[in-house]
Amino acid sequence: MPTNRAIHELTDEHVIKCMGDEEIVIDEAQGMWIRDAEGRETLDAISGEWVVNLGYRHPRVIAAAKRQMDKAEYVTPVVDYESRAVMAQRLADASPGGRFTKVLFALAGGDAVEGAMHLAMRATGGTEFVTFYKAFHGRTFATIAMSYSDTRMIEESKAGLERYLTKQNRVPNFYCYRCPFRLEYPSCDLFCADFVETAIVHQADGKVAGVMAEPWQANGSMVPAPDGWFQRVREICDRHGALLIVDEVQSGLCRCGRMFAVERTGVEPDLIILGKALGGGFPLSAVLAKEEYAGLLLWEFGFTQMGHPVSCAAGAEMLAVMIEEDLAGNAERMGARLMDGLREMAGKYPLIGDLRGWGLMIGIELVVDRTTKEEAWEAATYAMQRAYANGLLIGKTGPVYGDNGNVLKLKPAVNATAAEIDEILVRLDRTLAEVSLRWPGAR
Ligand SMILES: Cc1ncc(COP(=O)(O)O)c(C=O)c1O
């Protein structure tokens, strides 16, 4: 049996690790629990990287994957096969109003975002997009250009890539706790949403094919869209013949208390992008499109393993479980329970500046001073470390997303039980008590 240290050392020697470097080993996982190579157990309050929305090794998901592996582990995307067809049908049925009848499959979130860009360009004849300052849509060349814009670190990481990065039209994002325009909701009358029109009219050089937004801006500080924002942007898109594209790579699949987070807004988009959890833990992403926006030229988009049969089989079973067990409703109820516990903690720990939650998508913004809202980013880093020491895996935003890294993330499995939610609260309370001792001046 290799030790944690041996695994770290082998990793350091051979793996180019370019997505963070946590000193954590995961050897086995079940439900909401992960175990390292030496048997230490930790409660995972972030579903892997918000991927295993039903927890690890859900018996029905694993059985479906195994059934597919016993039939064919791979099928070329140029032919037809059952698991992909069934997955597409289930997604279409689960889509808002059942109106997104076409599915473009891909592998990861970033390439599905590119797929949505292709579809929007074909549907509108436009070539430009409007995106948001703290948006995150991926790390491919096209999606880096759609993503975060405004930190020094990002300028460094873009160096040399300029020739590949297309210009996109960026506008300030919604963020009511720290309004980029220093206005207050609702007296602001959604000034930030109106900026989308400014970008379309005054900033774009050519026709805008689409406005791409996350209903819950996830990596960029864990911020939900304020009420009315999507209505306003929908009207703007309609006035200018641009598609409204929602990136639900993080927020979709019951995470936000609905199958799709955009359903909370009452607005119907034109394209919905899914990834991360879509394959029940296996790599899979997709764009859900209405019939009229589903045209692509042959060969203009695609990957050899797109719509992988094992991922489709696992994903289709995951969707069935979500619907049969009303896990969107469970996420809403368990999210409310978690938020109640967090509000109690906010009464005890002045470090908690703001709490934001839609279902089981929860952000805890830490500040050293509630009046000035100065970010407590060191405290957030320390909180992550203490949480792990207390047997709890949580997440945190980071500067690479145009964020100061002071927002803790909780995104537990959407089938979490009340007992599991309470256990998260116990371990988090212990953690925040320890962190508060280190920041006694927080007020
Ligand atoms: C909203 C959003 N879109 C797209 C992506 C890119 O997904 P992937 O890393 O699978 O390419 C992410 C990843 O964090 C994301 O959060």
C-alpha cells in the first residue's frame, strides 16, 4: 500500500499539475466521504470539484456505467448508439418546458462553451460575444478570451497567448454585495444589466452572436443574479438579435435547487451549457439547444470521444435518479437548512460578511471589517486548511478568476441528508471558531 507521501512524491516527479496543488490524497470515496491512502476519512462538502452531484459511487450510476462497459467501452461519434440517444432524450425532457430538444455533446465545460459559441454564430450570423468581468467559461483559447479579465495574475497568464485570444466585449458583472457601480439594489434599477446593451451598441465591432452569462457566477465570487437581471438581459438580446446563452456547467443539475439554475429567474434562455456533473462523474458536457438554434456545419466542431457511451450511460441514470427522487427539491430544502446554520454562525463570527445561497450552491464571503468590507483572504485560506484538519473538505474562490479569494464554497451532494448537512455545520463551526481566534480584530 503506497503512503500519502509516496503518492505526493511520485506526483511531483511526473505530473504537470496546473490546476491547483492541494496536499490531499484521495484513494477511495463513497457517498460524501473521501478516504486518503492511509485510511483518514473526510466529509466532502464540495462533491469533488462539484462533479459528483449524487455523491461518490452512487450504486445506480456505477451499475449503469458497468452495464455499458460490458457492451462497448467506446463507440465512434459518427455512428448511433443507445446510451447517447437516451441521454439526449432525458436531457431534452428535463429541459425548461421540454423545449430544448437538441443536444450537442462534448467532453468538458470549456469545449461545450465553444460548441455554444459555434451554434450562436451559425444561428445569428454574428461573430462577437458579450461576457462579464468575473465570468469563467474555461481554459481553451476561445474560452480564456470569454473569461476573467481584470487581475494582474491573469494578464501574466495571458502573456504570449494574445495572438490566439479573440476580443470579446466585457461588461461589469452583477455583485450586489460589492456593486461595481457602487449602487444599491433595487434602487439601481439594474444598471449593470443595461450595460449589456451599451456593449452591444458601442463596444462591439461586428454583430453580437450571443450574451453568455452564468445564472450564479460561480468561480467569480459565488454571486447569484439579482431578481430581474435576466429579464432585462433577455429583452436586450431580443432587441439586438443575440442569443441568450447560460453557462450552467456549475449551477445546473439540481445544484441550485432546480434542475437548471436559470429556472429560478423565470427566463428562458436560448442555449444551456452543461458539464462537470453531467456524466455522473465521468467526462461529459453538452449544449442544450432549441430546434431553431441547432444548426452546425459538418466537421466544424467535434472530438473523438464526445458523447462517450460510458459517460452517457452514467449521466442518463443520474438524471433518472434526480427526477425520481426530486433531488432539486432536496437541494432546496437542504440548502435552506445549511443556510439557517450559517446564519447562526454569522451571529457569532464577524468574519462572515455575506452569505449567498441558491439550493446547495453556497458562498460565505469573509471580511475583516463588515463596514469597509475589506476582504479576509488570508483567513479564507486558513479556513480551508483548518476545515481539512477538522475532517471537512470545502472550497474557496481564487485570484485567477478575477476574485480576491475570500469566498468559501459549499457545494455538497444534492442528495445530502439532514444528518450530513448537520455534520458539515458542526465541522464548519469548529473551523470558523479556530479561524476567528486568529483574527480577533474582525468586526
Ligand atoms: C461556469 C463554468 N464554465 C465552464 C467551465 C470549464 O469547465 P472545464 O474545466 O470542464 O473545461 C467551468 C469550470 O470551472 C465553469 O465553472
